[in-house]
Amino acid sequence: MNKDQLSQAVALAQSGQDIGILETDKFNGFGLLNFKPVYCTITELAQLIRWQCCCLNGSFDGEALDEICQIGRQKFMLVGQGFIGKRSYV
């Protein structure tokens, strides 16, 4: 994941656009040392950001977003825009 891809995912996560919910467990344990790199899309990353960073008052948790940024540089390989799998429109 690079800075431009992260910016796109954050913008999508902060938009009012319906991107669905995070339906995959591929990110489970992404903060652990033995977490293996995963392939994902910008939409899936945006879903993760919404799940991890959204606060009830509508703001974003900066520490959680920073954690995704730090880990995502090495562990998230972004491909395409949409979903990987059943609903693929990559």
C-alpha cells in the first residue's frame, strides 16, 4: 500500500458513500507480528478503516488510522478498486 492508495481509501471511508460492511476476516489479527501480507482492494481497505477508526460522534480515531498506515505499508497489497471474490468488479 502506498500513500496515494491510502488517501483514496481514507477519502472513501470518510465519504457518505455506501461501501457495505467488512465481510471478510482477512484483516483479523493485522496488528500481530506473525500476520501474513494480504491482497485487498481500496474498497476493502476503506471498510477496514471505517470499522477500526469511526467514532460514534462521526470523527475518526487518529491512532487507529496511524496503526493501519504503519502496518498496511508492508502487509496490505492493494489490487483494483472493488471487492475480491464473489462480488468482484476489480
